[in-house]
Amino acid sequence: MSALRAEIAALPKEVAQIEAKLAGSKAVVEKAQTAIKADDTARRKHESDIKDQQEKISKYRDQSLKVKTNQEYKALLTEIEHAEGEIRKSEDKILEIMVAADSRKDSLKQAEGVLKADTAENEKEKAHAREQTAEDEKQLAELTTKRNQLRTGISDETLAHYDRLLKSRGSALAAVHGDQMCSACRVLLRPQVHQDVMKGDEIQICDSCKRILYFVPPPPKEEEAGATSSSKASAGEQQSAPSDEAAAQ
């Protein structure tokens, strides 16, 4: 039951990790989109600057027709040359943006493809997590019902002892194997306690860690297992012999 509770409790973290992965893919797409928008804004600014410089050139040329001295005329030519230089700079910037545009669009397309795949995987993983949680909650409810039923047949004193150990130590039961030791604290049991645990007639408690003890019988030896298999085989042959005789008759 503790494992089921832990798995159910872990669901929010699992979903958060899934969402974090998807958030990373979204961030890449948003970054690419922001870069494209920034390029569009910069391009429009350069186009506006070109227009402003062209208007200045037109104004300077109109003024050049009205000047009376060579000095004034040269000054206007200098302004026109400067404006034309600014236009060339803006045009170069626009060209750079146009060259980078295809690369940015490809990056955005790839990022959107990854986001689409991650979104589908995200929904799949979250659906699986929800299904697993629902199954865990169902099993936990069944086990809780069964546990409550079993607790009704146990004395209040034993239940209080069990609950106290479970809360303080995380476990209230300890197995006893052929080594005659408490599997939790590894302390050797008194012979009488070990015998009583093997019998299983009454609840026995470890003198050291106070956990409730239960006996785990050793697995059958290979020789005994082989003898059992041979006995079953012999019995099968003996049963088949009369059948063969009856078939012959």
C-alpha cells in the first residue's frame, strides 16, 4: 500500500516534468517567432529611414536651384551625399535581414515540428499517468477495504502496537527465516520464540526491535523437489497402465 501511495503522490511531479519538457519546446518556438518579428520591425524602420533620407534629398535639390553662392551649393551637395550614404547603409541592413529571413523561417518550421511532436507525446504521457493513477487508486481502495476487514479480527492492543511501529519505524512486521533471526534488526531469537513463530498460533514480538514476527518456510531442496516430481511421474505411469490394458481388450 505504501508503494501505491508513493506512486500516486509522485504523479504531480511526473506531470510537472512532462510540462517542463513541453515548455522548453514552446520557448524555442517563441524565440524564433520573436526573432522574425524583430527582423520585420527593423526592416520597416530601415525602410522608413530610407524614405526620410529620400525626402531630404528631394528638399536639398530643390534648395540647390535657389542658392546664390557656390559655397551654399557645395554645402547642399554634401548633405545630399550624406543622405545617399545613409540610404545605402539602410539598404545593406535590409538585405542582411532578407538573407537571414529564410534561415529564421526554417528554424521556426523545425521548432514548430518539434513542438507538435512533443505536444502529442505530452498528452500521451499525461494520459498514461492519469490511467496509472486511477488504477493505483482503485487498487489502494481495494487493499484498504481488505485491510480494514482484516483489522476487525485483530485485538485493539495488537493494532495499536502495529500502528505505532508503522508510524515510528516505517515497518511493523519482520520475517523469520531458517537463520532464526529477526530480519529487521538481525538479532537472534530465543529458541522458544522461534518455535512459537513457526507454529503461528499466537502473535510473537521481537524482543529487540518489537516488530511483529512471521515465519517464512525455506524453499524445498532440489532432492526433495526431484523426489516429488518422480513420485508424480510414477503415479502417472501406474494410472496409464490399466488404461492401456483396457484399450488392448
